[in-house]
Amino acid sequence: MASIEKMVPLLLNFRSERDWEQFHIPKELAIAISIETSELLELFLWREKESINQVKNDKHTMNLIIDEIADILIYLLFLSHDLEINLSLALKQKIEKNAKKYPKEEYRGRYKAH
């Protein structure tokens, strides 16, 4: 399986071959991420509280989820590339910020901040 880093040039080539860079301004890419995220959320609308295994065993829904996650990732990769954001570094920094904001001793087993 190819890493995400190896997929970026393929995505950029795909976009370039279609001359879509002109449409991929930051605002449009951010909106596209939001729309695709809403489409992912819609897949869970009106469903009962399902476990991970229940969702994974629903092959039809899983295929739809995979497509939406891929769409979100594509637009996120375009936006981060165009704005020269190092996703690995951004992720590492955010984990460090969250570790300080939510110390494990205080938040273990809790899902709400106080």
C-alpha cells in the first residue's frame, strides 16, 4: 500500500491534467472539506448507536464511508499542499498541544472537558 506522501504527486497530477488548480483556492477547498464531512456524517444520520464492529460489518455502508473519507482526505491534501502545511508536523504539534490541554491524569476515561 502506498503512503499518503506518495499519493500527493498522483493527486496533483490528476488535478493538473484537468486544469483544476484555478478552482482550488483555499476557500473552495475548505468548503469542499466541510461538504464532504457533512456527507460522511449523513451516513450515520438516524442510525442507532452502533459499535465499530456493527458498522464495519455493513459492507454497503462501509464502502460509502470509505468514499467520503477519501474525498475529505483528497481536499485536505490539496489544501495543505497549496498552503505549504507539513501535515506530519502539524499533527505532531497538535498532539503535543492536546497532551498539555488534556493531561491524562485528569482526563482518562472522560469525554467531556470541564
